[in-house]
Amino acid sequence: ESLARIFNTILGAHMKEFFPSPVHDLVEGIVSASLNVYNTCLAELLPTPAKSHYTFNLRDIAKVFQGIMMADPKRIQDDRGVLMRLWLHENHRIFRDRLINMDDRLWFDKLCQDQFATCFKSPFEKIVTSERVMFGDFMVPGADPRLYAEITDMDQMRKTVEGYLEDYNAQTNKPQKLVMFLDAIEHVSRVTRVIRQPKGNILLLGVGGSGRQSLTRLAAYMSEMDCKQIEIAKGYGKNEWRDDMKGTILKAGEEEDNFLALCPSLENGA
């Protein structure tokens, strides 16, 4: 009850200030659905040796509401469907992206779909009509401010990201030959979403050569940030780590630069 009261107060104040009255009644449903998902994940998705990262805390549910409040109210206005899809998208980014196999992902999809009937009183099939639900702030290159909004045109999104890649390759001495298929673009979108947030950080896991570093550098360029890569070689230890961290913190504090610190692992270079 206390969590519901806290998040109802936070989200309710945000909605009253920035959104028209026809969508204010969604606040209670968004909070209830979010708490249902969080509490169910906490009870059902328990950590095991193969899933040691299946640990959830209040920071996770707070990130869901942080993501919802990043969205541009002018793009949403009184469209209830967009708000519901935004809720779904943020839960996917916080919880679903952490799941390691298809069985867990399908279980989570069913959990989210159930919330549409119980909390939103709307059929899932009518609200979510496409395979991918995506939000991002990169569809208008050079925009100021960068507006976090729903992306519905996948072809236009691919062209936009390919344009970013061409511009990146034109200004670097290490061009990246990437094929921007939709799954790769979705990974880039995940990174841009995280690094636009205060103190945003993300752990990318995968086999070597899967494109984690390349896509992260592209995401930094799309977000108009410098990408500072910490070079880890044989013999790299605590003293070298402290020196790198000192330089990174000084750059962020003294120069007030927005940049992305990319820390590869020693074992597989990603």
C-alpha cells in the first residue's frame, strides 16, 4: 500500500502537470500493473546458478516510472493507447531484457498481457497491434530538445539509423561496417534509452564479435556523446583502473562533458 501511495503521488502529479485530463484516470492502472509485474517477478523469477542476475529491487520499479515520465506529453496528448504501450515498453526494458531464455520471456509476455485486462480494462490485442513496441529520442537528428516518443515506422527508423551510421563513419578513422537490421537497431535503441537517463548504466552480455562495442559507439554518437573506451590489456590492475576512473570523473566533473564510458571485459573483449 505504501508503494502504491508513493508512485500514485509521483505519477499523478506528473500527469496533472503535463497531460490532459482524459488520461489522468490511467495513473492508478499504471501503478497497479507495475506493482503486479514487480511483485510477481520478485516471487517467481528467483536467482539460480544459471540466472544469478535474476535479482529485483525497488530501483527497478522506480526505473519503470522514470522511463514513463521521460516521454514527451505533446506526442502522447490524450492517446490512452500510447500510454499503455509506453508502460509495456518500459517494463520490457527493465525486466524482460534481463531474461535469458524464451520460456522466461514468454512467461513475462503473458504476465504483461494479463495486466491489460485486470488493470487497464482494455484488450491487449487492440492496444498492441505490432510485433515491436519501440520508443526513442533519435528519430530527428540534431533535435533540441530530444523528444522521447513512440516509433511506429520501422522502415523510416532503419533509414534514420543508417544515416547516423554513415555520418559516424565519415567523421571517424575507424569506420564500422554494420548491417542495421531491426534486432541490431533495437539494441542501439536500448543503449540510447539508458544513457539519456541520469547515472544511466548498462551491462551488455554476449559472445565476442556480436557487436556490443560497435553498437554502443553508434548509440553514443546518436546521443551526441563522446565515447571514451577504457583499454584493458594484459597486466591491467587496480592502479590502472583507478587512473582510468580518475580521468573519467575529472572529465565529467571539471569539463562538464556528456560522454559514455565503455568498459570492455578482459576475457572476451566486450
